[in-house]
Amino acid sequence: MTTHFTVIATYTATSDTADEVAMLLPQLAEASRAEEGNISYTVARDLEDPRRFTITERYVDAAAFQAHRDSEHFQRIGVGTIIPLLDDRVVSAYTGTGAL
């Protein structure tokens, strides 16, 4: 059995920026999946509220998640471009065990 570090982020864009966020998130996801400690990174857009996105990230450990947060692509795309377009952002972290 292996342990992992999971992050679930909910981003709520403004009505005016939701489509722009929808175009930017796949760029962030692609770069994040290439990180050494990343296991998976998925993005989903809410069917009832298209302003809301759920990002589910899985890393080998908390240090790998911190490396993600410190990465050039997260700082540029996430912090520099996406986050300013949001009304709200909630990030929760979990540890888990099981098959990967």
C-alpha cells in the first residue's frame, strides 16, 4: 500500500472570466502533469455553474505539492494569470493510502 498527497481546489471565476479560465486551466494541468512528483491532475467544469471548476491533484507527498506551488508554470499561469480572474478559491489538502 502506498501513501499519497491529494489536493482538491475549487475555483469560482467571475461571469466575465469563466471561459478564459476554462482555456487556461488545461495549460496549467499539462505542465503540472509533467512534474516529477505529480501522480495525476484533473480539471472539471461544473455543469450547473459554469463559473466553478474543480481541480483534483495527486502527488507522491507534500513536498512534491510544494514543488508544484513553487514551479515557474504555477507561478506564471496559476498565480499570475488565473487567480486574478477568480471570485473565490478554496484549496483543501488530504493524505491517503491505496493503490495508485
